[in-house]
Amino acid sequence: MAKYKEQVKEVTTTITEYVRASSVEMMYPLNTIPEVTFQEELIRVVDNGPPKAISYIGNLKATLTPDNANTNFDLKHPDTGVVVGSMTYEEVYGVMYSLYIHLATERDNKNN
């Protein structure tokens, strides 16, 4: 028997996937070497819709040692990916230390 008002439609879907760091943790227990861990996740965008986290990928870890302290890398704008400067691993550690001191001082000044 024939199908009533049968219509065949060809649909094209564009799927974009990428990996992003969903969280970053810097560990520096007393008398140890600093370590940074990035938790990665897979993101999927269908037809330019909203990005959706699909799955946890794993962890990317690195230690910040005296041997790699002067390793230089590009600083990229988070929205455009354009290189806006460069920094060393040691400078990253200094930035994180300075941010901690700034935020702790700000907190303590509010509590006084």
C-alpha cells in the first residue's frame, strides 16, 4: 500500500567537536615541585547551536621543574586564539602566586 503524503528530505548537519580544559589545578605541597593538572572534556556543537559537554577526556599533567622553568610558550587570546604575547613556566608560577597573594589580601582587608 502506498504511503500517504510521503516526503523524503535530505538533511545536512554540521558537527564541530573540540577539546577544552574544564578545570585547572596547581598543586604545590610543601617541599615538592609544583604541578599543574588540566581536566579535559570533549565539546560538541551541532549546526552552530550551543556548545555541549559530551564527555570527560582525561587529565593533562605537567611539573614545573628547574629544568623546564625557562620553557617559553605563546599566550593566546581565549576568544580569538590570536597570539598576544609569550611567557615562561616560571612566570606562570609567579603569576599564580601573585594572584593568590592579591586575592588573600583583598579577602583579609574585607574582614577587618
